[in-house]
Amino acid sequence: MKEKPLTSISGYGVLFMAVVCLLLAGGAVAIQFSIILAVLFLFVSIVLFIGITVINPNEAMVCTLFGEYAGTMRQGGLRWVNPLYSKTRISLRARNLNGQTIKVNDKMGNPIEIAAVVVWQVTDTAKALFDVDNYVNFVQIQSEAAVRFLTSSHSYDNMEDEHEAVTLRDNTGQINKFLEQELDERLGQAGVQVMEARISHLAYAPEIAGAMLQRQQATAVVSARKQIVEGAVGMVEMALARLAEKDVVQLDEERKAAMVSNLLVVLCGEKSVSPVVNAGTLYN
């Protein structure tokens, strides 16, 4: 089923003719000219009035004739069509779907809470009315199904799967594109176009949120420590190189090891260190 345009005529001239026929019918009755003629004028007036319809901006009128799809009128204003048509209004305006927060397992099996906002509109009125039972409910159900499918196909982050290129938390732009593509495929059969789709809520489920927070904190601490150690090693290398270049002091391997140990303690320690003055030698 595909939408096809339905030709209609302006309703203003038809409305004028309907009013004239109604007046003629009343005049014929008033002057007792002819009852048959009065009934005929009244019948024509009623037929003309029934065929008149008003179509608002961004609205369409789907017409059927004895169960057969006749076409869709998209012209706005006062229009007139066959009075035998059954007419159904359908909005062409953009609509928002604020999806409910649902609990889904991600690719690694972690339960997470996720919700999405979808902006959609009807582009094919015939498909929307005749190919699905209720296109509004169809959009809601398929949107939730698309969010579930997207979540189960990607990890929340790359802590467990370091090779994951796209994650729900870190790649929101690509995830939103994937969601739009999935919704377009699912809603195309209902004559609905997805204008925008975005993840509006994303979090770990309450039962694992505390454990995952501790894990993220531990990962952050390890990453920070790694950078600190790399910087400290670089500073130690620079210090030894400068001492050897300036020939300030001659250090054997044992003294170098002691110096490296002291510098790493000072540079990598969380608290400030207290210096200890050695009045003797390294060996006494």
C-alpha cells in the first residue's frame, strides 16, 4: 500500500452553490411552487454540504470508497470531494516520543537502565493507516525494541572489552546514528520517518551501580598512578643524565640505585616526605 494523491476542488464555490440550493428549496416551499422541486434542491444542497471538508495545515485526509483506498488529500483549506467517501484525518506534524526507562543487559551481560527520545512524523498516510493496526502504538513498541537491540549489541563502556570500538557511554554520536538507522528500518513499513533519535538516560542498574563505581574509581587511580610513575622515571633519567654531564659527582651502581629509590619515593608518594640528613657515608 502506497499513498496516492486525491484530486479535490475548492470548497468555497461548492459552499455557495449549497447555500443557493438550500434557499431555492426554502423559497419553493414558501411559495408552494413545487414540492418535488423543493425536495430536489434540498437533496442537492445536502449532498454538497456532506462533501465539504476542512483540512488544517500539516494535516491530511485519507479517503476510502466502500472499503477501497481512494487517495489522500494534502491540500489545506476548504475542499470538496465525493460525498460517498469515508474520510479519516491524520496529522503530518512532528511528534515526540519520550521512551520509558527500561532495564536491559548490554553486550557483556551487565544490567543497565536506558531510555531514548524519538522525533518522528508520518510521511506515507496509506501505510500508516492500512499496513499497521495502530501506527502510534507501533512506533512506541518498535522504538523500545530498537533500544533493547542496540543495548544488547554494544557494551556500556570498554572496561571489560578493551577492543570494543563503539560503546554506549563514550560514543553517543555514533550510538544515536545507529539508533536512527534501526528505527528507520523498523518504522518504514508504517510510513513513519525518524527525524531524530537520542539516548536520554543511561546508567548502570542499581544492583551493580555501587560495584561499577568502585571499579571505575580503581581504574582511574591505576591510570593516574601509571602517569605519575612514567613522569617520575623520566625525571630520574634526566637527573642522572645531568649529573653525569656536569660531572658533579661520581656515582657507582649502588649509589645510583639508592638515588633512584629516593627520587621515586619522593615523586610517587601521596604525602610530602620528611628529609633525613645522613652525616656519615652510604655504607656507615
